[in-house]
Amino acid sequence: MKLYNSATRKKEEFVPIDPQLVKMYTCGPTVYHFAHIGNLRSYIMEDILEKYLRYIGYNVKRVMNITDVGHLTSDADEGEDKMLKGAKRENKSVMDIAKFYTDAFFADCAKLNIKTPDVVEPATNCIDEYIKIISTLIDKGYAYLAGGNVYFDTSKLERYYIFNDFNAEDLDVGVREGVEEDTNKRNKNDFVLWFTKSKFEDQALKWDSPWGVGYPGWHIECSGISIKHLGENLDIHCGGIDNAFPHHTNEIAQSESYLGHKWCNYWMHVLHLNTTSGKMSKSKGEFLTVSLLEEKGYDPLAYRLFCLQSHYRKSLVFSWENLDNAQGTYNKLIGKIAALKPGTAPVDEEAYNALRSKFTAALDNDLNTSLAVTAIYDVLKYQTNDETKLYAIADFDKVLSLDLIAKSEAKREELKRHAVSGGEFTVIAEDGTHDPEIESLLKARAEAKKAKNFPEADRIRDELKASGIEVTDIPGGAKWKRI
Ligand code: AMP
Ligand code: ZN
């Protein structure tokens, strides 16, 4: 497959270091608040990448951190610790906040069918790893002590600004209110590896270290956790575009200086979900969550479909109208799949292979998810039996994860429950909706036909036609659509 690599700014053929196992790392959430649906856009698209790699036959080991310490209100190491801010806001301990929002994050992921990575590691679990890396960086001359903190010296690198050609808004490094310049830094872009002194004396979590009691910087945690679980080489590193700089740039700087060689081959960055008034951000306070979508009656999977309908390298604008459209499309799609009538015919391998190659061609091309969704419509239109169609849809949904089979089976059952006559007459609306009036007219027509009262049956058909309803007879029932 071809994947766009932000590090080289090119679409490249994806070749893992070990053909048996893809090593993938994902920046996890900072658990001081609920995830907003923008954060979840990034995790949905990363989930597609992981599942697609598995679909085309790779084994994948995916690791994700949970940021429960060290992420300050500005990504440039300044401001207050986000976790502490969350704890103060809710009058709880930092650990309670971390547990509550970690659980909430995975509950949201489950609703969106985002698979939990193989390894999920809270940053506070790996202090020894960070200390080991920082000690080596000091020994090698890449880090220095100043004012009680340990800093990475960016002037020691030949190349630092790896991802720096993104536009300024995408790279906006977070809120800067109350941020003062750190005069300990030798160079503007130097960053903290270990804090012992910060303006915030009430920092809740602290550990002993060779440089005094303190806590790690945010960037070092991803290098430490990745190296701990995936070793010295990484195939793919993912994150939202705001992580590209400074977070990922700093991860590369410290990991490669520590290891003495190239660390990660492919970088995948998901562009932001924006609202019509700008970027969605947790620190702005008001934001959209999965629970809010549910409260308003949306299926979280309609949001997943909404995300899949656009490419991950384009920013996406959220509006309720857009979500309404996605929900409508989702309902119709489920309705269409529910209208399939599987019997016992074998799967037509040739047809399945032709359909599958359209699906893989879409995703092989830098994860073109919107075309991959279109491949489901191609299945529905294809000249083949319904068994093959359902087989192909179930197969593609291993990646898309829209619950297409389970939801359409439930819909089929629901339609049966609404069967019109003698429990055997089924009415199916092509758009998956229910209309009791149309259903009872169709029932009356079926009964007229049964009684051989054909003029009455034709009259009902004409009446429906006059109101824009086209009826098709199917075995054991009728199908209708608006024309
Ligand atoms: P955080 O919890 O702030 O550490 O962010 C978790 C993930 O969400 C990171 O990969 C971010 O880059 C990503 N992210 C943050 N804001 C957005 C957004 N508006 N749209 C898409 N992804 C985002
Ligand atoms: Zn990270």
C-alpha cells in the first residue's frame, strides 16, 4: 500500500522493517478532560490504518501512551500542567482525574468501534525509561541542566525542523495564556526533558531522579514508551497534525540522539476537525463529545461514517447539517443492506474478488476511505447473488467498522416484526424508513390479490404511484421507494 509520509512529504510504498510485524505507535490522549470528536477523528483514521494493515495480512503491534503527567497548557513546555488544571477544576486528585478520563476515552472509542491498541501505557508507569534516556542524552552532550531542569539542546542537531513546513494554524501549539519565556533555555526551541523546578510548586506527581525530585516533560514519554515496547526501530508513528511540531519533532530529536540512528520510517498525521468557527480544542472548554452526539439522537457510527467520507489529510468541517447528512446516509445504507435476502447459494468467488480489488485499490492509495465506502455501494449494485454481497460487505466492514451486518440484521428483524400479513408478508422501504400508511396500503393490496380482486390491487398500486411511491413485488412481500 502507499502511505503519505509527513517526514518525506511524499506518498511512499509502505515497507515494514520486519515483514512479519508492523510496529506502530500512536500518541494517546491527555486525560484531563473528555476527548472531543476532533481528537476522535484522529483515532478513527488511525484505527482504519491499523485494521487495513491487518486486513492485507500484516501482524501489527500498536502501542499508545496515556498522557497523565507532563503535558503543559502550551505544547512548548510552558504554562500549567494540564492534569493539574483538570484536577483543580473538578476538585479531585490527579490520579482520579486520569482514571476517570482514561475510562471515558475508551468508552467513547468503543462506541466508535475504535480498537484498543495492543499496549496502552500510562506515562507515569515508565519513569525509569525516561531517566535512562535523559542520562544518556546528558552523557552524549545532547542535554544540559539549567535552573534545576534538564533541557534538550536543539543546537546540537544537524537537522531539527523536520515537520516545519505545515501551515502556522495547523501547528498552533496550544493556548498560551499566562505563558512566560523560560530564560533557562539556551536556544528558543530547546525543550524540557525533566522538570525539578517549575512555577507550579503544587505539581502533584513527582519522582526521584539523578537531577532531583521532579517529573518528565511530555515529549520524552512517547520516546520512552515506544522504545520500551517496540524497540529501537518504529515503522509508523501517528498523531493529529498539531502533534507534528513541536511534539513529534522533539520525539525524533531525542530518540535519534539517544539511539544513534534513524528511529521511525513513516509519519502519519491526521488533519484537524474544525467547527465553522475554527479548530476544536479541549482547552477552549466548550467542545463536542460522543455523549453529546448521542444525547442529540445521533448514532456514534454515523460520526465514524462522516469521518470516513473525507480524506484524513484534509481538514474537515463539522456542522450539525453535515452530521445529519451522514446519519441519513448511514440509515439508508443499513436499509439497503437489510433489503438483501440471503439464502443458501454459495459465494461467487469471482464477483467477490472483483469487488475486493476495488476496495483495496481505494485503501492502498493512502487510505482513501471515501472511495472505500463507495465500494460498499458498488457491492450493492453488482450483478451477483445476495450471499456474495453480504459476504463482501461483512469482509470490508472488518476495516470500516460501521457495524453494517449487525445493524442490517437488526433492521431485517425489525422489518419482519412489522410484517403486514399473516406474518409472511414483508414490506421493505429502500431507504430503510417506516411508513405505517404505506405498509397498510400494501397489506390491503396483498390481501386483494390473494382474494383475486385484481382491480382493487391495481387501484391501490395506482394510488401509491400517484403519491410518488413505486412498488416492486418481491418474494413474500413488496419493496417500495419514493420516485
Ligand atoms: P490530546 O488529548 O490533546 O493530547 O490529543 C489527542 C489527539 O488528538 C492527538 O493526536 C492530537 O493531535 C489530536 N487532535 C487534537 N485536536 C484535534 C482536532 N481538532 N482534530 C483532529 N485531531 C485532533
Ligand atoms: Zn506523543
